[in-house]
Amino acid sequence: MGEMFVILSGTSLILFMLIVAPIWLILHYRSKKQVSQGLTSTEVATLQDLATKEEQMSERIKTLEAILDSESPSWRERA
């Protein structure tokens, strides 16, 4: 029983080291390389688009808050 456990665990360890570990290392360092290269032009464009939309939403929120302040001054207390 003890020998079988040693054999199975040894076999599992060898398979892990020969198959899983190299794939894991390759994928890890590939992702590190992509991160260190910075943003792609598509990602930069997406970020700029999101920043523009954020500014628009911020202005809309300010406008809505101003309207609510004038029509219902105590709305903040109820929220």
C-alpha cells in the first residue's frame, strides 16, 4: 500500500513537472511580456472613449443634482 502511494505520487509529480509546469511558465512569462509592452492602440482608444463618456456622465449627474436641488431641496436627506 505504501509503495503504491509513493509510485503514484512520484508519477504525478513527474507528469506535473514535464507537462503542467512548462506550460504554466510559458503562459506566465508571455502575459508578463504583454503587460510590460504597454497598451495597444485599440486599448488607448477605448480608454479615451471611456474618459469622454465619464466626463459626459459627470456633467449629466451635476445637472440632475442641480435640478433636484431646485425642485426638492431635501432629496439628499432621503437618499
